[in-house]
Amino acid sequence: MKKTILMMMIVFAFVIAINVQAVQAVPTLWLSDDFGGTWLTVSDGSGADANSTVGAVTFIGPLGNWVLNVTTGITMPVLGSATSPYMDLNSVDVSSSSGGNLWIRFNETGFGPFTGALVSSVGGTTSGTVDFYTYVDSTLLSHLGPFGPGAFSGTTSAATSFLSSGLWLGAKINHTGKGTTSFDYEVKVPEPSTLLLLGSGLLGLALYGRKRFKR
């Protein structure tokens, strides 16, 4: 009896811990022109957030050699949910004649439980080069790039599973001089229609193979 009560208390505490983590989740943007140095942090609803929508964070302003940056991260509850992850990071960044590197990160915690595939897709244009990364906590899930200069686009899919985790979307921009980079980067669960199309294709291949085997 005592063991049963103890087990129920542990399960109850575990559920509460997950719910508290989800409630305390705060979407946050991080920007830096000196990786490993000082990061500009913009949390949802903070004084530096130029977006009043809950679940959307926007930074507008200069940063080092980057004379203009307009960066927005969007996630729950605007996009997706805890069990259906969906994050979007978009940015327009203009460098001075000195150029340099710019790192942009967007983080949200409280996703899960989740098991399945996450699709990362990106499109934009750049005067230099740009890379895109998706992390589950500290584990790299996918990488797109390097792209540029010029117009670019790319898509990748990765399977993952987590009980309760944080997702990070990251971009690294490099300019050798004055220039502009703009992009839209999103990570989400595939649409049901996409899964249906994939399933239909696999089924067709299986039937075709079976017919050939009978012959």
C-alpha cells in the first residue's frame, strides 16, 4: 500500500514538473556579433521586445557592425503546440562596410512529449554566406547550408523523440563587406497531407515490387 502511494506521488510530481516547465516557457531571441562573447537577449514581453503578441518576439536595432537588424521569432501559442512543435525565425540584417559575423538564435522550452519527424525549411537571399541549425536542447538535429551569395532555399527532415525539451533555431551570417541578408527559417511537424503523400508513394512501391516478384 505504501509503495503504491509513493509511486502515485512520484507520478503526480513528475506531471506537475512537466506542466510547470511548459507554463514557464518564454520564447527568447539571442543575437551576437561576437560568438562566445556578449549576447543580446530579447525575451517575449520584455522591454526590448518590439512585438506585443504573446509567442512572438521581435528585435529592431543595430548591433556592432550590423547597422540594421529586424528579427522575429514565432512559436506557441501563435504556431503549433507543445505536442506539435512549430517555430519560425525570420530576419533582415544589413552590415556596414566592415562586414563580419552575426549569430542569431531563437529558443523555446516546454515542447513534448513528441515522437516523429521535424521538417526544417529555409528560403531567402544573402550578400555573403549563411548557415541554419536546429537543436533539441544541446543536440544538433539538422543543418542547412552554407548558402550564398544570392538567392537560396533548402529543406531537410529529421526524426526525434523527447519527453519535454527545448528547441533552438540558429543562423550564422557572414559578410565580407557591406551587404544584406534576409531569410525565413521554420521547423515544424509535417502536414498530414505530406505524410499521406509519402505513405501512398511507399505503398505504391511495395505493390509494384510485389507484382514484379510474382512474375
